[in-house]
Amino acid sequence: MSKFLQHRPFCLASSSPRRQMLLKKYGLEFACHSPQIDETPHENEAAKSFVKRMSSEKGSEIQRSFPELPHNVIILAGDTIVFFNEKILGKPENTEHAYSMLRQLSGQTHQVFSGFSILNKASGEEITDVICTEVRFQKLHDDLLEWYVNSGEAFGKAGAYSIQGLGAILVESISGSYNNVVGFPIERIIPHLTANTWISFVVNEKMEVTT
């Protein structure tokens, strides 16, 4: 069995079950706090700049708001947006808004940007980056749209869909990181954690190969 040996405490600056799932998948233990920040883009702010700023501000807000966190905690934060036709598509406000978003994306290619921030409370150092994935939707017919919106999954999701859920059948293809579309590009985050020796690889048992 392979796992990570964790050398520092972690805190996830998010209440997202998808981000929690990705960390738990690799056996990482972490506290979880949801930051309260203004998530309004600045005027003429580029999508990449926005998600990078959001992830950084989320991490900093958790550090300020929860002084009881261990002095050597590593705070992980992320922010994900759907970007189409020069506009950021956030979470749908109601049923009609969800229909409107999905109709815009139907048969088109959009971009998913995720910013992530890794904040070392002990040193104040921060690692930030932005990952982009292109997602192409199938042509969504009215019966499929109605079925998906009525499932309830569209709500609370950027762009009104969840690629790891029922929304998988809306997608024709992706170019780039799948985990990024889920909401946390874990394959880009883990290397930073290992490079800084905050986690390390441990193999408990060797697999026997028989012929």
C-alpha cells in the first residue's frame, strides 16, 4: 500500500466537498475552514488574475481569522471559474440562470481557470499558480438540458455543471487537467508539497509481480 507521510499540519481554505475529496484521496489529513471574502472581480480584471487573487486572498483570510491554527500549518486554497465569450460564468442564481449558462456553453469550447495558493504560516511564504483547461460541450438538446437542470446538480457549480457528476455526459472533450475542472489541480499541488518536504512518499508494502 502506498501513501504519503505528512510532516506538517494542513488546513484547506474551502468547504468544497470536491476539494476535500481530492485531498482525502491521497490520505492527507487537514482542518477545513471556509473563508469569507468579497469574490467580485475588479473592473477589467483578467480571468487568470482574478482566480489567482481569489485563491491568495482565501488563504490569507483563513490565516487572519483562525489564529488558533498551528504555527507551522500549511494553508491550501483554491478558486475555480468558467470563462466563456470574455465573461466569467459563476454559479447560477436560479433555474433560468442555469438554463441560460448551459445554452451558452452548448456545442462550444470554454475555459476553466483554477488558481491555487499554498501558504506557509511559519515563514509567510506563498506559492501561487493558475491552471487552464479547455472544455468542449456537446450540443445540448432541450430534453437533456431539462433533465440535467431538474437533477439539481447545476446549482452551486461554476458554469452550472459538474464534470465529475451527472454533468460528465454534457462534455464532448477536454484539453488539459481534468482535476482542474473538478476544482483543484492536485497533480500540480502535490509536487510543491513534496519539494518542500511537507509530505513524502512512503511505500509500506512491495507489490509482488507474478508471471
